[in-house]
Amino acid sequence: EEGPLYCFRGGQGIDTIVGGVKVDHNLRVLDTAGEPIPGLYAGGVCTSGWLNTGYSFSGSCLGFSVWSGYEAGGNLGESLCRE
């Protein structure tokens, strides 16, 4: 009854898609020159660079998505504490 509120209808499923934002081993988002963008982290299987150019581990994408989100958040927290 009070907003703002947002709603969407979605279905369940797991998809195996790799690509999009390129990250390094610390999940820092890289610019077009391959350099980390300060303070910008990303996780999940819609990132690329963490598994070369392919993704051949069908079914394990959910595990990577959970772990990489946790790790990206931790790395961002550490970088903010150093500033």
C-alpha cells in the first residue's frame, strides 16, 4: 500500500550463458584496455574472463553465481576499507 513497489512475474530455471562484462580473477570489471575500473565489481556467469573463452561445466553455473557474488562483495568491501 506504500511505495515505491515493484513486481514482476518470472519463472524458475538455470541457463548457461557466459559473456558480457569482462572481469579479472578478483572479479574487478575491466575496461576496454583490460584495466580494472576502480570500485566496480561483478559476479555471475554473465561475466567473462574467469574461464577463458568457454564454459563447459553445465549445471555448475548456479554455484559460481553464488560464490562470485559473495566474493565480489567481499573484494569491494576490502577495497573501500583501504581507501
